[in-house]
Amino acid sequence: MIALIDIIAAIRFPEWISEDAIRIGSFSVKWYGLAYMVGLFCAYLYASKVAESRKYWVPTGPTRGDSKVPSRDDLSDLMLYCLVGIIAGGRLGYIILYSTSTIWTDPLAIILGIRGGGMSFHGGFLGVCAAVAYAHWRKGIDYMRLADLAWIGAPIGLGLVRITNFMNQELYGHPTDMPWGVIFPKAPDSLPRHPSQLYEAALEGLVLWLVLRFVTTRGGLTKPGLVTGFGVAGYGVFRFFVEFFRTPDPIAQFGLLTRGMAYSLPMVVVGAAVAFWAWRREAVEPVYARLAAKEAEAEA
């Protein structure tokens, strides 16, 4: 009798894909770590370009005051703060949300075990929230202004990290009979599985970036918090959706919800509330645009 696996069309995971970008003896540089660094740097470059394009910041209607637009130097500092927030928050979030027993069984693994993986987006998200709060305190720039610029480039990093999840053969999906199912050698069986990492890369990366780009080019940055709200809610929706295809974490669920679903639902609610709050408020005028206008009047 022909085995089911023999008649289901599937893609075998490419053997040439390695989780190591560079390996010299016992020393290696992982694609996973590079994805974080490259993603954060590209997000900084993109945010800097947007910050310097005045067309995105000048409102067309009534305003309720003004607010400083971060400079390139402000954003470079924010990038550094976010890097610390992502690493610290992501690791602590993973331990608290997914591996609580590590705290008392092997506390050194909280730090030393990071090379073996174990980062939580939700923890990293809270770490970035703390980083933005610190930048707000240090720079005196509106919190939502900074958060908006952190979010517009965030999908770049999210997409890259999800691709490296695929390369590492982790966070794969449920078995499937769809023709794009992938047979992962590291899976506990030889069944084709949903490449849920690539689903997330497409949704949390490309699609979310396009959504935030649309909001940005339609005056979203003139109302601080609007881009942030769409970003938080959009990620929550996409992550919740992909959880239907992704193999859940091997720990207790919250009733019918996986942990990923349960942690994403509050993001949808909070993000939608922030977007609605920002949309209802009047726009603010960018400080550097006002100064430029005064300089033009003086020259005239």
C-alpha cells in the first residue's frame, strides 16, 4: 500500500540552508543574530529618511499645537536603546512567558542560554516600549512621535527574523497536505508542514510594512500615535491568524487559545484603542517645519 507521504506533494527543506552565516571552527555567527542587527539598522535608515521628508509631517487641517520631529541623531540614539530593549525584553519575556521554570532550575541560562535561542516578540515589544520611554525622557520628544518612527521600520526586522526562523527550522506549522508544505528534517516526523515562519514573514513583514506605509503617506505622522496604533493592532491580528497554522508551544494553553493568541489579543485591543484615540485628535504641526516657514518669511 502506498504511504500517504509518497502521494502528497511537498517541498523538502533545502539541505544547503544553514543557521550559520559564518563558521570558523567552533566559532559561528548565526543568521538569527544578524537578522536582528540588519533589521534594526535598516529600520533606522528608513525612519531617518521619513523624518527628513517634510511632506509627511505638515498637516492640511487645523492643529492643536506643535511637536518636535526627531533628528537623525535622535533616531540613532533611539536605535541603540531599542537594541538593548529588544535583547533584554525578548529574553526575559521568553523566560517569563514560556519557560518560567528556568528562573529557579537554571537561572544562569537566562543569560547564557540566549545563544541557543529563546526570544519572545511580546517581551521584546515591551522592551522597545521601555526604550522609547527612556528616549522620551532623555530627548524631551513626544512619546508617540518616537513610537511612530520606531514602528514604521519595525516590519523590516520582523520579516528578516521570521525568515531566519525558517532557516533554523523552528516555529514550523502543523502537518498539511497543501502542495507548499515543507518537510523539515528537525521536525519529530517526516510529514509536510505549514511553513508558518514564511507566513509570518509575509504578514508581519511585507504586509504590515505596506499598511504602515499607507498610513504614513496619508498624513498618519501628523497625528502622533496613529501609526503606532495600526502597528500594534496589525501585528496582533497577523500573529493571531498565523497561530492557526503554527505548532503551539509545548506548554499549557489558555483554554482554546494558544499562548501566542492569548498574548496577541491585548495588542489588537490596545492598538485599536490607540489608533482611534490618535485619529480623533487634531493634528500637530512639526517644529522644524514651523522654523523653516519663519526663516522663509525673514528672507522675503
